[in-house]
Amino acid sequence: MWISPAWALWSRIPVFRVEFYSHNATNLNTVRGTASNMQRRTGRMQIAYWVVTIALALLAGFSGLGKIRKDPHQVRVVHETVGIPLSYFPVLATCECAGALGLLLGIWWPASGVAAGIGLVLYFLGALVSHLRVGDTKGIGPAAFMLTLTAGALVLRLATRKLPV
């Protein structure tokens, strides 16, 4: 298994140390967090980040594609219910597709993933506010779901980012 140079540096530092005494004062037991435990936890976070990021990128990409194709359901919700002009659809589609691409690139370049995550959080926050502004409580679910998923991807990206070497 490949270990990054940053991890090799951090693995020499004890992660946590818990000391406890048994009822016999002469027996001192020490439990230390090992590098393999920390690596296992980091690996699980990394897998969770990949799953959430790829799912979000697919959802945002298909949503952007629907806006480009002017899908009747999206036109009804975004144009007729919320009141966004049809001329804004290409801009909205570009924002979603760029965010999806940035999230996928963020798997290899963390700064791209963070920037795309922040951009998509702002985008879906704007969608949520737009639905609330017109009183569309039925249509708020998908925007809230995407906002939650985007915030989760951003938090996971920040939690699993690689340390500079």
C-alpha cells in the first residue's frame, strides 16, 4: 500500500495516548493509537468522500444537462414556478456542469474540489432562497437535498485533504 510522505511524517507522532491503572498499582497498561488505525480511519473517510463526490457530480451534471436540453419538468419548476427567465438556463447549466467537473477534478487536485464545493453550496443556497422567496414549499426538497449533499462533500473534502509536504 502506498503511503504519502506527509503521512510518513505524521505517523511518527503519537495520535493519542490513554493511560489507565488497574486496581493493582504496579500494573501500568498503555494503549496507543497506531498509524494503521489512523490510516484505516482516513481511508474510510476518503472512500466516503469519493462516493459522495461522484454521486453529487453525477446529479449536478445531469441537472445541468436537463437545463441545457430544457427538460419540461425543469422548465415548469424553475421558469414557471420560481420565475427564472429561460435566457438564464444556459448560465445555470454552466454553473452546475462546472461544479460537477470541479468536484471530479478535486479528487486529484484538492483546491479544485474545495472551490467547486463552495461554488455549488452558493448555487444551491441561491436555489433554496429562490424557492422560499416565491413560497414554493413543494419544490424546496431537491434544492435542500442537493445543498446538503454539497455541504457534505465539501466537509469531507476539507477533512480528507492532503497535508502539504
